[in-house]
Amino acid sequence: MIPSPSLFLLIMAIALLADALIGDPERFYRHVPHPVALIGRLIGFLDRLWNRPERTPVRRIQLGALTAFIVVGISGAIGMALHVVLQQWIYGWIVEGLLMSVLIAQRSLYLHVRAVAAAFSSDGLEGARQAVSMIVGRDTTTLEEEGISSGAIESLAENFSDGVVAPVFWGVIFGLPGMLAYKALNTADSMIGHRTEKYLHFGSVSARADDIANFIPARLSGIIIAGAALIGSKTRFGSCLCVMKADARNHRSVNAGYPEAAMAGALGIRLSGPRLYDGEHVDELWLGADLAPAACEDIDRALRVFVKACAILFGLVVGAAGLLFFIG
């Protein structure tokens, strides 16, 4: 049994450390499907089964809501079953921490964004366009240096919230079941939560629920990024918060603007702005419009901020564990 909240937080610290050091071993997941991939298969099955154009919008909303309920419910139930089983083992809490690490994306996110910076050096613009197309949804074929750089940095900042802070946040509150349930919801949003004709109704509940689940983590992520900018640089904490406060609401997402605006302030560059989606020009507002355009070297700077932000998050978890140990 997990004897105390302090040990419970220690499990989360193990998860963060294991993900930072090991990440998702490619060789392992060539033979064993990743939990998120299994969740995606279930969502895809229900999408094909229920999301049919002949159904009315109201019916598609209802079936989309049922899809989210089933996927989140099954994932949370599996997490609870694993938690109960692992509590029976003396060192089951260590295994639980390792399982939790699978649901955090520090290392994989770092490697994907670093690949864009490396492509600039080795293959120029064309290579960088190809690399950034792996992590952003916008059209990349005509992007120049600023567009590629800002796209990579925006993805890094947004996914620091979705892929790192949010699963840790829900894991601290609800443990492994909470992390699995959150990843199921977040995966549903990424697969069916689009504002397209096909998913406008079917994915609406998943999209709104994901917005709610990320509301606190997104804002916490912005604060952590602002704190990370202080370490080893001349950036002011207040400057990051000012950009975040002024521009975060300019973002099309109710949540993503906070970590992205904080990153813009941390690096002194503008992010977001106009872009192409499926050949359609979208006039997104700038985050930090008066700041400098993003350049390829800013990707490495953003990665350094990201590493510091992950270290701060780890320190917060360990610090909370230590505090609870001493007062409990």
C-alpha cells in the first residue's frame, strides 16, 4: 500500500526522472504498442462506427460525447486496476512510477524539436520544413526561417503544457488513473476535436472537455516557463508574465496561448501569427507582436528554457514530497 502522500509524490518524481532519462524506447515500442496508440485505436474504431454524415448534428454530438465517456472511462478503469494490483507488491510503487513515465513526454518532445534545429544545420530550409512538419499541423512547404522556427517553438511550449505539466497535474491529484484518463481525453481531442465538417459536432464534447482539463495546467505552464527564463539569463520574470497577460487571449486556443506567450516573452521573439492550414490562409494574431522575428538559433534557446522548466517542475514535485514528509 502507498503509505503517505509524500511517497505518492515520490512516485511522480520517479516518473518524471524516468521519462527524462529514458523516454519512449523505439525498439521496445516496435514490439509492444504504446498505451496512447491503443487509446487511439479505440477512438478510431468508435469514430468509424458512429461518426457518419447521414446522422443529424445532435445525434453526432451525443455519440461523440459517448465516445469520450467510453474512452476516458475505460482508460481510468485500467489505471485504477493497475494501481490496486501494484499496491499489493512491496516495490509496486516503483513500477507504478515507471508506468506513469510512459504518459509524460519530456524527452520525446525535446528530441522532436531538436531535430528541427539539427535539420537547419544539416539540410537547410528544406530539411527543416520536413522536420517541423512532423510536429505541427500547418502547411510547411512554403515556410521560411521564421515560420519554421516559430512553429517548432510554439509546439514545444504548447506540448510542455499538454504533454508534461497536465499529465503530472492530474497524476498528482488522481494518480495513474487520472493520468490515463487525461491522456485518453487529450488523444481524443487531437484526433476528433477539430473544427472541420467531419468533426465539428462529433468531436465537440472531447474538445470542450480537453479545454477544461488543460485550463489550470496551461496557466501553470506559463508561470513555470517564465520562472525558467530567469535561470542563467537576463530575462525578467515580469516581462514574461506581461507578454502572457497581454497576448495569451489572442491565441485561437483558450489554453495554448499561455505557455506560448510566456515562451515568446522568455526568448524576446514573436510567435503565432498568420499561417496556412490545408491551403487556407488563417490570420492568427501575434503573441509578442512588437518582439523580434524568430530565427533558427532561437530553437536551441527555447530548448534550454524547456529543460529548465522541466527541472523546475521536478523540483516542485520533490519539494512538495519533502514538505509533506516533514509535516506529516
